[in-house]
Amino acid sequence: MPSLLAAATNTRDAGRTLPRRLAIGVALALAATSCAGAGGGKPRDTDRLLVVTTVAPITSIASSIVGDLADVEGIVPEGTNSHTYEPPPSVAALLADADIIFLNGLVLEEPIRQLATASMDGDAALVELGDAVLDDEDYIFDFSFPRREGNPNPHLWTDPTLAQRYASSVRDHMADLDPDHAEDYTANYEAFSRVVEGFDAAMREAFASIPADQRRLLTYHDAYAYFAQTYGWEVLGAIQVSDFSDPTGREVAELIEQIREEDVPAIFGSEVFPSPVLEQIGNETGARYVDSLRDDDLPGVPGDPEHSWLGLMRYDFATITEALGGDPRALTAFDPGPLPADQAVYPQ
Ligand SMILES: [Zn+2]
């Protein structure tokens, strides 16, 4: 396995950033009335705009577009289950201070959306990126997100072509919010787009090295539906049931049967959802059990070059390619060129 993959292990006890709320509290204690923010005249400790995001991949994409023109702060701590995450009441203060809030949408962060609606400043904007870039008829309902429950699969950002649309939407909203810097946001978007397009070509090159009949995914967490559609993969199934519990014994038996019948060489667990069930399935079928995919927990720690949306995609797709008998070097060797330092706040 390429060293890049091995290097992306989790060491999330380091690299923490001073909580912004603490800094705000200190500033407010020093100055009861402070200057008006650019976002609409509410009291703030700084003239800088505050962009609030939810899961780390969206924080990374937003940060790529915002650069150093505003503060960017995520809410969902990395390594937690974003699908069931309930924000603590303290998050209300951050949401109240935001000039713009970017959610994934598609019902991923409903408790955050509700807290935002209740807490946010009247002049602030709430943007659900997934809903903004995808028409309702293009939502995918599948294994862990069945249509009968009404919640579409929300994992748009694991499809780079949709991540690019997220970036485009961030650019448009930032240009509206901060028109003086519209050209800067556009330049940042164009730089991000070039990276995505180069990486897209690397993905297609790496995937072409996997035998066509092996481009099939059986995962624990159901995070690759849009990716699979765009890049011509088949998702055989996702094991995690819709309430994020483990499957029943009967469901496991059926999966074992399916894996044997379809001769699936590898099955993929998720680092955020360690699953003894998937391990058992691997043992009983002989399929290789790879337990390290990630859908919203970035590799490494904040400040590492691979702690980014791109690093997440590189890690996942190189891992998948290698496990299915392909050559991941187009992905591991992909060089995005010099990128500005990511100064966003990623709760750990
Ligand atoms: Zn997920």
C-alpha cells in the first residue's frame, strides 16, 4: 500500500484551535459595543465575516473558496456520526454570530438546521448546498436511505463533480454577501475547479486499471451513491440500516450469500462506524475486509495537507482502487499544485 495511505492515520488529539467562541467572549468582555460587522450591523468582535459550516468536507470546500477573506468554522466534530449529531446549546452562539451558514441539506443536519433557524441573525443567510445544486428528481434513495423514510442519500460531496457544484454555490453566495471581493471568490473557485478536474481525470485513470466487473462496491456506510452513478460503478449494497444500527442476523446471512454468489473481492467498512458484523462477513466469505473508508472525517489533523476534502477523496478512492486489484498511483501521485493554507476551524 502506498505510504500516503498509511500516513493518513488518525491522530486527532493534536492540532486543536482556540475555540472562536472563547475569543469572542474575551473580546465582548473588553468592549461592550463593538464595530458593526460587514454582514448586517450586529455587534461583532471583528470586521471579518463569519462563515459557519457543518461537516468537515463542507468546511474544507467552503474554506477553499473563502480563503483568507472571512473566518470559517465547522460545527460537527470530526469522527462523530454526522447523521445523528445533536449540537450542544453552545453552538447557538456561533450560529447567532454567523453571516452565512452552509449546511449540506438533504436532511443530513436537521437538528443544526433547526437550531440555526432559531438562533441566526435576521440578516444572515442559511444555504443548504445539496438542495441548491441537485433537483429533487435527482435525489438518490437507496439502501440506508429508503424512499419510504423520505430522507434522500445526502452524500453528494463524495462525488467530485457535485463537490465542484457545492464550491460554485459557495462562490455565488459569498459574492452576494461580500461583493467587494467577488473577483477573489471567483478566482478561488477557478483554482478549486482546476484541482477537481485534474483529480477527476486521475480517478478515471485509476479506475480504468480495475477490471470492469470488479467496479462494484459493498460498503458499510452508504456514502457513495452519487459517486457511483457519475463514475459508472455499481453499489451492490450498503450494510448499515436506516437507523444507523447493525443489520439483523437474517440480513447478514443474506449479505453473506450475495457476496459468495457475486464473488465480491473486498468489502468496505467505515472508520467512523467500526462494525464487527462487517468483519464477520469478511471472515465467512473470504472477501477482504477494508475498514478504513471515511465520508466526513478528514485524514490527519487540521493543518496537514491531506486534511482536506481532496485528501479525503484521495484516501477513499486510492483505498478502494487498491483493494479491488487496481493501480492507485494516478491518485496517490496527483499533485494539486500549491494551495493556500486552510485556516478554517475544525472541531475534533
Ligand atoms: Zn455519512
